[in-house]
Amino acid sequence: MPDIAPSHFRSQANGIINFMGGLGALLVFFAVKPLYDSNITYPFIAGGLLMLLASLIVVFTIKEDRPFIEEEDREGKKPAVSFRESLSAFYENIKDIFSGDRSLFFILFSIFF
């Protein structure tokens, strides 16, 4: 959302996203129950189809500006960052997670587990 929403509309866009999450929760609570009652797999199939539809809508309707791509990348030349440099940056980020302040580690742990 921050990539495509202008900065002065970001809080409004975030509010819409949060509202849609609550609306989706209500929809699941009231509309998916009959699907579950008829067959236990129907809600999962419906959820997968909705996710596929939403992904296709995003891919084909959102035209995102890509200002972060350098000119030489647009011309088809080699990327500006090599694999070795990106791997080095990855290791630095991992070291940052496990050193000093552990709050980032606990946030990541709570998300994934």
C-alpha cells in the first residue's frame, strides 16, 4: 500500500485496509459457516479461489511506478547489486537480529510461530 498510495492518503488507505479486514472477518463468520456445514473442504476451496481472484485483480489493475530501478537495469544490463553483495547484506541483517536488542527477534518469532 505505501508504494501506490500518495503520502497524504496513506493513513486513510490504512484505515480502509483495516476496515476491510474486519469486514472480511464478519463475512467469514456468517457466510462461510454454511459452506463448512455442507462440506469441511468447501471453505478452503472458496478461500483459495478468492485469494487467486484478488491476486489477479492486483496484478492486472495496479500500475506501480518503479522509480527504484536504476536506468541501467531498465536497459537490460546486469543488476546494480551482485549476488555476493546481497548475500553479505543478508548475513549482516541476520547478525543484527541476534545481537544486542532482542526485540526484533521476538517480533519475528511471534509472527512466524
